[in-house]
Amino acid sequence: MNLATTVQSKVQSVSRLRSFVDESVQNARERSFCCGTEHGVAMRGSVVFSFCVLIQLSLQNTVNADGPVLQTKFGALKGEYVKAKGKDTVVHSYLGVPFAKPPVGPLRFSPPQPAEKWAGVRDATKQPFMCLQEKQVVEDLVANMSISIEVSDSSEDCLYLNVYTPSKPGAADKLPVMVWIHGGGLSMAAASLFDGHVLAAYQDVVVVLIQYRLGLLGFFSTGDEHAPGNYGLLDQVAALQWVQENIHSFGGDPGLVTIFGESAGGVSVSLHVLSPLSSNLFRYAIAESGTAAMDAIMSPNPLPTAQYVGNTSGCDISSTKKMVDCVMQLTEEDILKIAKEQLMLRFGVTIDGQFLPKPVEELLKFHEFSKVPLINGVTNDDGGYTLPNIIGPPGWIDGMDREQIMPFLPLFNPDFQNQVFAEFVLNEYLGTSSDRIKIREGFREMMGDFFFNIPARKVSNYHRDAGAPVYMYEFQHSPSLLKKNRPSFVGCDHGDDMFFVLGYCFGRHLKVQDEFSEEENELCKTVMAYWGNFARTGSPNGPGLTKWPEYGDESEYLGIGLEQKPGKNFKGKHFDFMTQKLPQIIKEWKEGPLVQTKLGSLRGAFLTVKGKGTIVNSYLGVPFAKPPVGPLRLARPQPAEKWDGVRDATKQPPMCIQDRQVSVTELKFLAMDVELPEVSEDCLYLNIYTPVKPGKDAKLPVMVWIHGGGLVFGSASVYDGSVLSAYQDVVVVLIQYRLGLLGFFSTGDEHAPGNYGFLDQVAALQWVQENIHSFGGDPGSVTIFGESAGGISVSTLILSPLASGLFHRAIAESGTALWDGLVIGNPLLRAQNAAKLCNCDSSSSSKIVDCIMRWSEEEALQCSKQFVMMHFSLAVDSYFLPKPVEDIIQKQEFSKVPLITGITDDEYGFLLPAYFGGKGLIDGMDKEQAIKGLTITYPDPRDRWIVDQVANEYLGDTRDPIQIRDIYREMMGDLMFNIPALQLAKYHSASGAPVYLYEFQHAPSMVQKNRPSFVGVDHADELFFIQGTCFAQAHLKATAPFTKEEEELCRTVMGYWGNFAHTGSPNGPGLTHWPEYEGEAEYLGIGLEQKAGKHLKGKHYTFMTKTLPDLIRQGQEKTEHLEL
């Protein structure tokens, strides 16, 4: 006989001996023969009494001194005898039983391999290593739960399980088996943190506690064949296969296996119900506070997380194979370091095509799962304390506000990154409350619902509808020993039910630091009975228990606490919201609004703005004219054509031909973040923002925005109309028009009359008249508004007979048609100079035009880049502009609509000097430099004497470079913007039309840091407030926050502009009165405070409109006299 045979024979002898002792002890109990029983008290004979004592001593020695030795097909195991409080049943425990090979070395990131046999007797009395994790985190968690237990070290070698059985080795009757899968977010915990002997003793079942790989080692995935992921779940499958093949050796019935688990363990149970790999490995399932319908556990795109791990580990991430090969080489210390330093790094469940072949929702919806009886439930405060402590904001216990909750909503559902969905959710749970305590309570309820309650009920519904029995519960009692460590507002928190499910009231291995009450002891027995009955029969019901109704059409459930109470329609209101109303909102939102116009259908997008519940429908890139390409270059715009099908209106249209980099640079300078589209000749599109739903009968005021940019750059995409639309209940239209050479080139004759960009604006206004009703707009209430070249455009449209009747109110901001440099005096000469620069024959206007018409788009772009702002501008073409501006103004041959016009208090402060190459002025300038700058307004050399007159008025004898710099900036602002605006106000008011004049007096704080301190409210600064950039959250965003005062200014300015669009007057409730411009040149100073004033720029206005014209007239008369 060899050594192995000898050892095996000894083991079998010991096993038989142990069986005999166990059987004798058990028989003695069953006959009530021992002391302390009724019969034992009655029998007073000394022999009997002595025999009782001997039996008890023998039993005590058996339990404490020796452990059971069990033979399995892998080898012999030596375990321990344990007893639960209040129960005489002796439980045999076998700890650290291997169910798979250690997943180390080449087996890392591989499916588990079957365990190997061992020689001799394996010690099964010590807890196994935890799977690799941060031990201190576990120790802290255990301490917070008032539990005393020695936490094991962690290791990659961790695929072990613990078995607790009340069965005697070799017993013929096989017991139900309950396999526990621990929670811990798939990143922590272990079998050693739980104890199965109480449940085994009280319910006469075999309890198995399994372990599985966690975190990076258990769920790392690249989303392809190199690391498909789900190794931890495959470990669980391997453990269940081990149970099928081996549990009979422990007295368990492999045909009567219940899997149960809590939190991530409940999720795991629910996933096994779905997985084809787990089919037939269990008969019943219990998912406690966790199901597969919990979105947060899934990792739909694992590659970025894998790449992050690879990158921080110094791995080559150029391919998934190289990355996995590298991560395979990381030491345990490396992996623990990653886990410790990147606490929020999440490894989740993937659709790997093997364990999980399809998305969870699809498997549930089509009932592609094991239709086994199911217990499924939650606690009544699953989001109560543990989870907020992990992921909540600091100080959450003392109360929260809505803004603090916003960043956490995407943790529940990625869709909640959308402001609209987030607001719907907040309104559902918080209402309009601003009470910090009520908001905290709403946040906790939200946590419980999103992570646990709603997914639990969804799974119950799917399971019920598939025809499988379902029993749902809400655990309603928290262990009293935990309450001293928590705030009083916490109910039955996440994990509290485990104390009763696993019978911690009566445990010995896992000790609690305080006593359970008698009522809680009774609750332990009750809960274990429900769970034990279910493991035996597939129903939790049994004698002495409150009937637990099966989950049916009325969503019945059992409230489990010190008293058990059946209920119906669990979490009904929030469940209906989360599963019906909100998904419909999300579906509609993602599809976008669909509107029908006479040209065709448009599919837009929904937008929200900060601080307002209004949903805005946006339609981008809507064509209002044919593309001005080919023969339509340098031609009047033609009406847009119809299209078939549904046109995508969710993308910004291309910008008209321009130097795109100019806009990029300016936006960066203005602290704005926006991704600009490319440029193209095909650019005659507009963007619409409306608060009106498609098909709704509404007639809101329409505000048509004309962008600035010196007629050479800019686009609709640089602006956002959603905020003004939402806050003022108006339809906002942002239009585009041809720019630069292609928009305003003119030879002054029939070959190229010019003004194509202005004609595009007219075409856009005609389109609005014919189509805006489809978007809820009133074509009879149109306000045109624009800034800089957009303000000039507004003012010019007032003068043009072509635009008459196409709008009803006008706002010209920092730009009017009365600027002296606007109208091209000699268009042919300017055209010839341009032709020479662009290598065209300039001998005749027809040849110049023919050359331009032959250019490619790229050639047109390159030529256009050579010209600065306003190089090509307004021409007197006898069509759009039939007469010179002065003639039209003086004869009042213009549209006498209500008008707002105004300026900023430092129009030539910094932006324009920088554009025109004047950055050197920061350090000051001399008089000659200042005079040279005036040529922008007076380019004709013959006007030098006029320049001298202006310079003398402003500069006088000043020699100080800083003073000259500041006076120069004021002078240029006056000439280009201020004086023309004041003139327009005067002329327009004289015609009998209402006029409202303003000076903007506050610069955005975020922009000020990018420019010198001497700059006031620069050109275009008011746009941030007029268009409500403070509250924008669409494609255009500020890179720095606005102050609270600036947000209020945003509301105020939008209030003035919106009132004007509604009524023709900016005044309204809650606003400082804005006086109409009349005899004393009244105006409103708009800033953090609004102040009415009179005679804006009075001294210089008098000089420029009276003194200087008189000097010019005298000069002309003198010249004429000399010529005579």
C-alpha cells in the first residue's frame, strides 16, 4: 500500500468515526435524553444524570476541539464545528475551499479554470484571502457598521468559497443550497465579511459564500477579444458549476440551489438570471437591493477607462493588444495603487457576447432569461446614508441646494447630463422647494429610487410578465445598534437587511458591538424563515408567517419590519414618472421637434437655458435663398427651393466666405467657447429659436438678429438665440448674408451694382414674412436688431424701400448708416484696386466681374482675406439704396418704426484698435499717430484739412502720450459710432417715430482680465447681456462665470429688448423707466444700475454736427471762389 492509499484510508476511517459520533449526539438530542430537557429533569437517577453530563462534555469537546473531515472529489477538507446562538444544531464550516485555479500570471484576464486536486487533508478552518482590494477601505466600512471582525489580507489568489452545512457527512437526505454573492460595487468585500452558519442552522440549508475577482482584475475590459471583461461574473459561474459538481459531498442538493446576494451581489444574481452561461445552475434567485436593470453598473464603452489605466501605468495604448499585454505585467502593488489613487475609476459589466450576449434591457424586454421564482426587494432608505457618504457633496448632511445635486444626476443616468432631463427629475423629487433640508431628503430618495427601487420594480415587472413567480419586499427596520452612528433622519439604509437575512442576531464568527433587541431577534427568525422557505419550495410563505403576496398586476409587495404588512403599487408615482413620462420626454427630446414649412419638413433640437424651465426648439441651417454659387455669384438672392423628406436642422450652417481665424481669435479674446463651422459660398441660411411647440397655434413677436463683423466676418453660429427666446417668449431668428468681396463688391454700374449682402438680408426678412408662422412667430410683429455692422444693416434697412413693411421695430446697436465711412464714394476705383490685388484685368468693369465670376471658392477666399472691415460696403445702387443716405434722412423717406439705438461708453476701447493694428497704443501715442488713425473715417488725402480740424478739437495742445491715447480712443469712438447714433436718434425722432437712446456702461468681468485696465465698456460688450450669455448652455458658452449682479443685468437688458419687441416700448414692470428721446436728447445709462440722462456727448456732438459742417461748407465755398 503506497503513502497516498494509506492517507486516504486514514481519512475515510476518521470520517466514518466522526459520522458515528455526530449521529449518536443527534439521536441523543432527538430522544430528549440530555440534561436540561423535560425528561432529563424528571429522571433523577444518578446513572442517568452522569450519562447526561458525559454526553454533554463529549459534545462540547467535539464542537471545540476537533473539526469535521470531509472527502470531496478534489481531496479531503478539515473544517470546524460551529453553533449559532439559540440553536443546538451543529454546523460544519469549511473555509477557503478552492473552486478554480488561482487567476494569476497568464490566467489574469482569463476565464476561470477548474480547480486542481490536492493531496492530504486541506485545512479549511481559516478565512481565505480577499480578492485584491484596498484593505483599509474595508476595515473602515466594517467599523462603521458596528461589526467586529478580523479583515483578511487581499491577494490575486482568491477564488475560494466558504461552505456551512448542518448535514452530517454521508447523510442520505440532501438539503437546499443557498449560494451567497457578496456586494461591494464589484470593487470590494469578500466571503469572510459574512457568516453563513446561522442561516444554515436555523433553516437547515447548506450555505455557500463565494468570492470573485473585483475591480480592475475582475472587470477590466477593452471591449474586444483582448480583454472582453466580466471575469468576476465568470468566476461566479465557475463557483456555481463547482456547487453543481461538489455540493452533494456537503449534504447539499445540486438540484435545489438558490442564489442570493445584496447590492452588487443582487445585481450579480439578476445578471445570472439573464446569462445563458448560468442557466440550469440554480433553481431560485433572491436579488436584494440590486438588479441588472441598474444602469450605473454597466460599462457600455469600457475602452476609455482601460486606456486611462494603461496610460497612468506607462503602457503603450496604441493598440488594445499592447495595452492588455502591458497591464498583464502589473504587480499587485501597481494595481492596488491604481485603486487607491483613482477611487472614482469604475470598472463595470460589459456586453461581452458570452456571459452577457445582449443589452440587459433587450434580454428583459424579450424575456430571454431563466424564468425561475424570484424574490426581489429594497430597503426603505437605500440611498439614506452609506451612498451619500461615498458620492455626495461635502456637508450634505446639513442640507443641500439644487445646484449641488446637478453634478450627481449623470451618475444615475448619462441622459441626465442634459439640463432639461435634469430639471424634470429635480421637479419630480424636489418640486419648487428651496429648503435645504427638503432638498437633501429629495436627493436621498432620488438615490434610492434611481439605483435600487425603480430597477427592482422594472425587473419584477419583466419577470412577472414572463410567467415566473415574483415576491417583492421593502425592508423597513434598521438594526438599533447602527442608529447611534447615524443621523436621526436615516431610515433603513442600504445593506441593513443583511443583519437579519444572515441572522447576525445569533452569530458567533461575525460579532456585533451591541445587542439586538428581543423584537429584532424575532425579526431575524422571521426573515430567515421567509428566505429558507423560498430556498426549499420557491415560495417564502409558511406556517406562522404573515402571508407574502405574489407580485401581480397590482404590484403587490411585503413591508418587512418588526411587523409585516402587505402593500400595493410599490413606489408607484416615481416609478410611473421614471419608466413612462421621463422616457417619453427623453425620446422626444432625442428625436427633436419636427416642424412642417411650405418648403419642407425640418427636424430640430430642444434646448434649455440656465434659470428657466422653458424648452426652446431650435432649427439650424434653414435655407432662405438658393446657394449664391456659380452664375448666382454677384447676383441678387433667389428664393429657396423645396426639399423632399425631413431636413436635418440640428447642425450649424457653414459661415459665409471669410477669414475664419479672425472669428476664432476674437471669440477667444472675448472668453467665449464655441466650435465654429467651416466657410463656404453656400451660406444663405438662418437659425430659428422658438419656445413654441410644432403645430401649436401661437403668434409670438419675432426678433431677427443681423450679425456684425465689419461686413467681412461673422455668422449666425457665433450667436445663440435660445436664452432671449426663453426669457422673453419671442421667436429669435439669426440670419447670415454674403460678406466682403462676394457680398459688397461693386463697380458702380450694371455689371456689379453691389449690396448683395444687404439684399440677402432683405431675402431673409421676406422668408420670415412667408414662413415664420410655422414656428409660432407673428409676421406682423417683427423686430430687426443687430450690432456694429449689424446695427449699420438695421439702420440701412430702415432706409431701403425694399425692406419697407418687412419689419415693425428696429434696434441699431453700435452702428448706423450715418457713419461717414460707410458709403463707397467711388466704387469703380475701389473695384479696380481690388482687381489688381487679385490678379484680374482691371481695364473695364465687365472684365473685372468676369474674372471674379471664374474664381474657385478657394480663390475667392484667398482674395477676400486681403481686405479689412468695411472695405466693401454700402453702394448707392438705385435699387436697394435709391439715393444717398443724407438725402433719404433729410427727406424722411424711410420706415418710421419705433427705434432703439445706442452705444457703449468706450466703443474704440481695445477690440477695434487691436484689429486695425493699434496694439501699440497701450503705452501711449503721439499726435501724428492719432491723426493717421483718422484716415479710417477720412481716407481721401484731400480731406486732410478736415482731419486737422477734428484733431484740434479733441487733442488741442496735448502732448502727454497717455492722454493722447485716451483722447484718440474717444475721438474714434465718436466718429465711428457715437455721433452717428446721436444723429440717427435725432433724425428718427424728428420724423415722429418713437426713439430710445442708450449708453451701455458695464463690461463683462470675465472679459476685463484680457485687456488693459484703462478700457471701459468696449465695442460689442453689451452683446453678452442682450443675448443672455449669462444663461447660455447650448453651443456657445462663456469660459468664465458671470457675477450675480451681471446675471441680474442680463435679465434687465433682455427685459428691455423683449418689451420693445412685444410693444414698441422697452419699459415694463420692475424696470427703471427709460425715457423716450425727445427735445433734451434723453437717454438711459445701462449698467449694474440704470440711470437716465440727457445730452449724451453734448460738446463733441455740437462740434461734429454744427461746427465742423460749417467749416467744411466754408472751405468748399472758398475753394469754389478760388476756382472762379
